[in-house]
Amino acid sequence: MSQTFVVVAETRGGKLRQVSLETAAAASLSAQPDDRIAAVLLGSGVSAFAGELAAAGVSTVYVVDHPALEAYRPDAYLAALRKVFEHVPPDAVYLGHTAIGRDLAPAVAAALDAGQISDVTAIERKGDRVVFTRPLYAGKAFEKKTFERGPWVVTVRPNNIKAIEADGSPCETVTVDYPAPSLRSVVKDVVKKMSGKIDLAEAKIIVSGGRGVKSADGFKPLEALAAVLGGAVGASRGACDAGYCDYALQIGQTGKVVTPELYIACGISGAIQHLAGMSSSRVIVAINKDPEAPIFKVADYGIVGDLFEVVPLLTEEFRKLL
């Protein structure tokens, strides 16, 4: 018997978020050939993104386009999803493990009387079962979980499941009417604090600074390196606590969890709380004056030296290459 997998896509800054394409790929990994994969676009002025989701292996995109959905509100988004589910009852719902996904997923699970597995980093189908892998204990261990019955809700960690290559498959777009309900909360204004033009959670390259940057100005060499590499700038909690940068840049157990292809740690000692947020990076480069710094134990490459000397040299060399 075929199943229906529904992907809840996200947009930000007038663009479809990369994690939405990765989440669609996660649904594809879970599905069998005769299963159906649909996507939901919620927001204001989001219809144009349906084509991008079609390229990600989605057969049908349900669009709920309404001014009341321009800013995220859990009650408004849940009401919109309920309308979509009237058109396409889901056997499984997939969301990105983002701020919105982490908030919305439990409400969706409760509405569907479904089980939930969060922060999934790998998916494997074994016969009639789908096995989900997720990290435990700040990435020190991993567990494999499966559902005994459906429906189910899954959130997918960004930068862990590769998006599907576009294949030109046709896609149906269905517009769903949304009579905005009476809501208990109203968003008056959204204050955005970003690490830069690139979202830390989705950045492929991150240059991160710790207390070793010594001041707010100490982040300037890191920003220059990140600009050359097309990456984002992050920070340890120590740098944020010291007032060198905004907490929006914080990576770690109490900050953002990131999994970039390249993580360059500058002046970061490697406290366990910070490692919890970045130890799953594909390649880790550490720059520190202390050869005994714990960060070197998890680094793939280590440079013992003053970051204020090493980082500008790296920036110059990358400029020549790129």
C-alpha cells in the first residue's frame, strides 16, 4: 500500500531555504517507488518557489499564500497545515530541524496523533521499515530509531542529507484556500539578528572565533577570510560572553548546532560545550597558540600559531586560488 510523505518547506529573505530541498531528499530516502511525495509552501508571496521543489523530487506542491502567514506564528501555520491535510492526509510529515521546524513539529505530531523523531542526520530504508539516525550526548553517540506505526513526524538537521539533483520531472501545484482564523497572538515586528548574509545553520563554510580574538575588532580578520571563502562567521560562547560579538553568532550546546563542510576554529580552546555544536563538521581546522588546546583533538588539521598572523596569510593565499 502506497504512502504519502508531506514536506513542510521554509522560505527566508525571499528565497527557498536549502534545508527544504534536503528535507525533500530525506522524504525520498524514506519512500518506496509507489509512494507519493508532496510539499507545502506556507507564507506570503511564496508561489514562485513551487518549481524549485519540483526539481527536488516532489510531485505535488500545496501552496497556502496569505498575508497572515508572512511572519511565522505557530497557531497560524498549524491552522494552514490542517487545511492542507484535508487535501492530502499524510502518512509522514518532514520538516527542517530549524527554529521553525523545532517549534512546529510537536504541534503537528499532536494534531496527527503521530510519533516524532527529531534532529535526524541519516535515513536508511530496510524492507518495510525506515531507520533514522540521530546524535546523542552532544554528538558523542548516535542512535537508530524507527516507528512502529504511522503517521510520523521527522525533523532533519541541515547540511546532512544531500539535496536531489534536478531531473525536470513535472509537478502539480495546488492552491489551498486559507480563511485566516482568529489568532491569540499577532506579530507586530520581526527583529532579525543574523551572522551575515549566510545563515549559520546552512553555511557550507564557517570561520569561528573564540576568546583568542581578544576584542570585537579581532573578528575582522575572520570576516575577511569568511568573505573570500563565501562562508559565515561564528563564535564560541566565550567570545559572546566577553562582548566581542552578538549571541546570534554563538555555536555550541547553548547556541547553534552546525555541520558545515569546513569549520575553521580561530582562538577557540575547544570546551566540550562548543564541540557539541560543531564536532560533526566534515573538516575541522584549528588555529591556536596553545599546542595542548583540546580543539586539536577533534581537528582534522591543526595550526599552532597566532591567529592574527595565520588568518591573514590564509586569506591572502585563498584569494590567489579563488
